[in-house]
Amino acid sequence: MNNRLIFTIFILIIASGTLGYSLIEGWSFLDSLYMTITTLTTVGYGEVHPLSSGGRVFTMVLLVFGLGTVLFVLSNFVGTVVQTQTRLRKALVKRRMENQLERLENHIILAGFGRTGQIVAKDLAARNVSFVVIEKDESLLSILREKGLLFLAGSAYDEELLKQAGVDRARGFVSVVSTDADNAFAVMTVKGLNPKIHIVTRAVDDGNTQRLMRAGAARVISPYRLGGTRIAQSILSPAVVDFFEVMEDSGMKDIEMADVEVSENSEIAHQKLGSTIFSELSLIVVGIRKPKQPMVYKPSLQTIVEPLDHLVVVGHSEDVARLARMMAL
């Protein structure tokens, strides 16, 4: 019911009660109003003056009809207050999320929060990487709210939503939505908005891997192929698998494998891998990939590191973090 109508009814009942006591009992305005309020609120302070038979009948009628109306008015008032608080809380949460989104830079956009997406989000959070999730399933949105993660509700290939997620400032986009078609649309949309962004997606069907690559994905992961390869490695090279499992174990954070990019102004740019800067770090350089060139595994110490090179290193987490800071300077 309209709040204005409820308020009008409430005022009419008080006015009717006041007028009734004034006409029936001949009381003053203040006494009539006081009697009406105490009757409707059931405070029970007692009668202002002794009531006549007509006054008692009027009081009973006022109690039967007026009290029900007052309770209805109060319940609506409480409901309005609760709804207002809920709207305010949602508005505050939305505004806080908008502020967080505006501050995001060099982050990851994760499209899809299903089983795979939740694992990706967990790993990103463990590495303190900023990310925002895009999801449209209401049940998964509830999980995101419970976890307090930054998210946007909607389609992974909604341009306006991607812009809100800071696609122009993001360093990477991960698409793990339910179908290859949706993944392809998401990849093409993101690539159109930010041609330089690094895109990784999942192929539900192995046959769609090349199509997703042509859509703009830099990497296409096939869970079934990856799982099959891991099983084969577990049989043929169990020690190697054990080594990687130790690195991936959330409880073993001492060893880490990372891919770090050299910036234009980095202090290690134009330095050899055998220079003093690298020797001070307990790291193993597994490989180096120069722009538009294949990966070179186990590069020599005479290899010169150039801007935009990618180094794949293994070592203690602190040393990896230190190297990343040096490369980003």
C-alpha cells in the first residue's frame, strides 16, 4: 500500500477518535486526543474522565477497528524501514564495489565462477593478484557475495560490463564459462576492446581449440587433455609430478615457478643472465622467450635480457618476488 495513503488513514482514525470523544462526552480537544492515543496504543493509563455508556461503546469500536489499523500501519512502517535499510546497504555495497573497480589496474578479469573458475580465483587470491569476476548465475553470485569477492553480474561478453571491469587497464582475461561458444564470444569481445590483453580460455571440446585461438586467445587449455597428460606423467615420471605437486601445494610456498616480463626501464634490462644482479638471487632460469620468438630452454649465462622478454624462473618465493619488482621498475 502507498505510504501516503497509510499515513492518511492513520491521521483519519486519530481525528475520528478525537472528534468522537469530543461530541459524545463533550471533552476538550486535548482530553479527547489524549484518550484516543492511549486507547489506540493500549497504554492503559486510565480514563481522563468517567465514560458514559455511549463513550464506552465508542471506545470498544475504536479499539476493534482502530487498533487493527494502527498495527497495520506500524507493520508497514517497519517494513518500509527494513526495505530502506536494505536498499541503502545494497547501494553502499554497490558504491564500494564501483570504487574498487575504478582503482583496479594491471588486474585479471575472470569470466565464469563454476568449479574451474573457483579454483582459478583461489590461486589468484593466494598469490595476492587483483581480480574481478564476471558471472550471471544467481547461485554462484551468492557464493561470490559470501566470499566477499569483487564481481559483476552479467554476461562475459557484455561490452559495458567489461568496461566496468576495467578491461582497458587489465593485464589478463580468463574465460571459463560453460560453453565454447560463450568463451569464443567473450574472447572476441575482449580482444576488440583491448587488443594487447593476454587471454586464456578453456576448450570444453578439443576440436574447438584452434577456433578459440583464432578468436584471439593466447592460450587455450583443454582440461581433458591436461588431465590425461598428468595421469600419463604420474605413471612414467612420478618424481617429476611429485616435484610440481610440492610447488602447487598451498602449504608449501617456499618454491615457486613464475613467468616474469622485463619492462622498458627495468634495472636488469640489457644485462646478461650471468651478471651479478642475477647471481645474487637463488633462482634457476628455466627458459626465456623473446617477443615473437619461440621459448629458449636453459639459456646460457651469456644471454642478454632485453625489454619485453619473458623469463621462466624457479626458486624461493621471496627471490621470485624480488626479481618481479626489479623487472617492473
